[in-house]
Amino acid sequence: MAAAAAGGAAAAAEEPPQAPSPSPSPSPSPGPALPERLQRREAERQQGVERQRRQREARAVQEERSEVVLAALGRERQAVEELLAAGPPDEAAARLQALQKLLTDSVRCLAPYELRQAQEAVARLQAALAARRQQLQPKKRFAFRALRKGAAPGAQPGPAAEPPAEPPAPGRGVAEGEPGGPPLCGFSGAEGRELELGPSELLQRDVVLAELRGCRVRLRGNANTLRVRDCRGCTVLCGPVSTSVLVDGCSDCQLVVACQQLRTHRTRDSRFYIQVTSRAVIEDCSKVSFAPYAWSYPGIEGDFESSGLDRSRNNWNLVDDFDWLASDKPSPNWCLIPEEERVSSWD
């Protein structure tokens, strides 16, 4: 027994010691499985394809609407032109107003260049209507003097001299219309004056304010159109205008107008208080700002009714800048007037 134990101890002593087993190294964190990444990428690709498909469909619908609107505008314009050529001016004026309303209601369906072309066509028709009205006005009749005492028998009486035209009141003058066109209602060339026209003078007339300096103009009534050009440092307060207002080449002015359409060209450092049923348009302008229409006078409700303007509809803060086509950044050429800076009382 002792010998067996000794043999076992010797055998145990002869066995080499075992090395400790190495500790397992930490496995790297498992990333997303390859199939999962591919699935996510495929889903993103499909979303992009679907987004492009929707954009194509939206463009197709927009183009179709644009074609329909342009066709309707073309028919109305042709009808107005035919009435201007051979029809009564009042009927042409009513059809032109319907054309203007159609254009106003269709602004969102037209591209900027299509809108500009349509607006220019309407402006040309308005000028043609004014010229037609002037053409149909009765001409002055010549007066003949009676024979003077002692005149030779058979002597032919000569035409009497035209009576001299009455001089305009101080500060009032009739502004010229389009180059070569008829004179229109309004003021021109005045400086530092208080100028005013009332309802009977304005009713459905085409009004022009031109080359005024430091004037304050009140137009109480319903005009058909209003053009303000080359004015400096003026305040213009205007009742509802049935169709369009065009402001061109003005600076340092304040204009309070209500209309279907407002177009502003080459104007700077001016403030507009407007009620407009379409979107206001600016071009080649800088530092112009906008606020809601803020003028009232006795009888203005009746003028709004006769103008056909929808007083509950006002897009005063929607302005299209034809010089700024970026849709992701606001135009630097116009802004809204802060509420604390707005004028609330003009009289």
C-alpha cells in the first residue's frame, strides 16, 4: 500500500503543470446586419421615387390648369377687343372688368411670366378703352359771329375765336395719360399742395397722378384705374379702385389704396397700406413695405359696393417679387410694416 501511494505521488510529480486558459477577448459590437441596411436604403429610394412621382403629377395638374385659364383669358380678351373696335364703350368696360376679375381669381394658376403678360394685356385694354371713350365724346361746335353793323353786303362771316380755356385752379392740373393718348382725370406737376377729387369726379374714371412733389392727395370715390408715376415725398389716400393700380418710378411715398390688382415698378423707400383681392406684384423695387388698408371717409361703403371689390378678401401680405425667384428665402426688397409703426388715422 505504501509503495502504491509512493508510485502515485511520483507520477503526479512527473506531470507538467497546465497553463491557465486565456480569457475570451470581447467581441466587437454587432453592427446592423447587411440585409437590414439594404432594406433601409431600398425604402429611402422608393420614398424618393414616390416623391418625384407626386411632384410630376402636381406639375401636370398645374400646367393643365394654366392652359385652361390662359384659354379663358384669351377668349375674354378677344371679346373686349371686338367691343372696343365696334361696340359701346360701356359694354366693353363691363367685359373688361369681368376679364380683370377672372385674372384676379386665377393668379395662383399662372406662372409669374404668364401673370405678367396677362397683366400687361389688361393694362393695354384699359388704355384702349380710355382712348375709345375720348374718341366718342362730342366735339366742340364752332360758333359764328353776327354781321357787324356796316359790313359789306355778301360778306362771309368768319368763325368766332374760341373762348380761352379756363385756367386750372392752383395746384390742380389734368395729367396726361399714355404717350399719345387722351388726357385723363388727375393731377400733375404740383408741389407742396393739398389735392382732392370727389365721388362725382372719380366715378369709373381713369385717374393719373404724375410728377407730384410733397403733395397730399385725397381721392374720395370709386375710380376705374389709378396710375401714380414719378412722384416724390407724397401721400396718396384713395378710395376703392374697380380694377388696377399701377405705381411706377416713385420714392419716399405713402400710398393707401384698395383695388383688385396692385403693380409696382421702379419704386423705393415707400409704404403701402392696401386692400387687394389678388397678390400684389413688385418689380425693380427696393425698401417697399406693406400693411392693411387703413382709410375711411363718409360714403366709402357705397364706393366699395359700386367698385365690385370684396371687402372681406384682402391679400395685403402676399407679394410677388418678379426680381426674386428663390422660394426658400424671402425677398430682401419688401417687408411688412410692424404694427407699432403703422398709421391708423390719416385725417
